[in-house]
Amino acid sequence: MRIILISYSAQGFALLHRVCERAGHTPVAYLHARSLRPGEPTRSGAGDVVGEIVDALPNGMDLLIPGRKSMLPHILAGYQADLIVCYGLPWKLPPAALRSTNLGAVNVHTSMLPKYRGPIPVNWAIRNGDKEIGVSIHWMESEFDSGGILAQEAGIALGDDVAPRLLWEEVDRYIERLLPRALSLAEAGSPGTPQEERSATYAGWMEPAFSQIDWNTTREEIHNQVRAIRFGSSGRSGPVATVADRRLRVLRTSLQPADGVKVTCGDGSVWITESVPVADSES
């Protein structure tokens, strides 16, 4: 099959490209979203990411970086591709774009669908205290992460201190194992296993209040709030809290007695083991 690849980084493209070629298929173009939503300003750091993708771009490969999605169906159709394979796109592709290839589009999603549809499933799994996540590869439809499932596997552990690099390396290993199976089924025209709509949940962007700690909530909620924000920022940030009249950005907490500041929550205590003062510019 001729395949258009969509991903979030040079590493993501390299993974998809390698797996597709090993399965006997030919990537014909790359597509990358520079903004979180079509038509919005380019997100911070996107230039560096695009530079890394360009540096690693295979000879002769086109890189598409659209600012809006209205022209996507026409651009994608020009490649006369059989399939789109997506891993890491915050945009919702229009139905005409999904029909721009012979077979449609499949997506790699880091949850056990229909649980945690949406852009940040791992963050929500950590926020909710889940012990593991999985990987689902499914047909793309007009609604986020709702199409038939072609391949799916659970078992990626979420420890108390989730290290992003190690977790994404494990996700990549799952993709290398699952994607060839999904491609084979897609090529054969399989509709996949329908998702149970009544079990669907959505993992959208966190609400603004999530960046502030409310000490009246439960100790586990606060601990998982810190874990989720730390994961999403690769350990560089955390929610803001007031402790003894000081404004702190909480980077790490413990549910067990530990060296640090003990704080009373709605149902017990939590220990702040790592924090930084909130800068004056953030106040």
C-alpha cells in the first residue's frame, strides 16, 4: 500500500515509516500539525520540532505543514495513497480528508478504547489513578477515536512516578507489534471491532482550575494531580499551591510519610517532597 504518515515528531515518523516498510508498504508523504487546532497560532516549540523532522526526512519525501484543514482533502488526494496512518494529531480531520485515500485512515491511540478518547489519554489515566494503559489502532471517523478497532493490547504499567521517556519507549514497542496486524486487516477491508459507545469516556484538555491545588480535595486526587501535570511537562512543572502563606509549584508528592512538608488534605495528609517557589511573574 501507498501510505501517508501523520505524526507529532521526528521519532514518531521514523517509527511509523520503519514499521510500514517492514510490513511491505510504501510511505509517500508526511503531515505534521504545527498548532493544536486548525487556524490557531503556531504552538511554542513547533519550529524546533519541525526542524528535527526536516533533518530526518527521507530523501524525496514531502513534508506537509498545513495551517488550516480546508485544503487537506485536495492535497492528500494528489498522492493517490491507499491509506493514512496517524499517530499524534490534535486536529479532527474532515470527512473529505478521510475519504482522500482508497481505504481511509487509521489512528494509533494510547488508551484501551473506547476509554479516554481525545488528545491526552495518558494524562487522564494518571489523573484518575489508573494502574496501566494500552494501545488501540482503529479506523478514523468524523468523531475523535470512535472507529472500529483493528488491534488493541493493554499492559503498559503506570507506576507512581511515571517517566515519560520510558513510557513512550514501551508504547513504541506496542506499536511495532500491533501496527503490522492492523495494516494487514485494513488492506483486507476489515471494519474492525465496533466500540461500545456506552463505555466511551473523553480525555480533553485539562480545565484551568486543574493547575491549582485545593487542599480540601482528597489526598489521592492531589497526588495524582501532581503526577499528571509532572508527566505532561516532563517533570518541569506542577500545580500551584499555597503552603504556610507561601506560593509553591508542587513537583512531587508522597502518600507515605517522607522527607518534606506535611500538608493536611480533605481526608488525610500528603507530603510535598519537591517544589519550587512561584516566580513573581506568575503571581
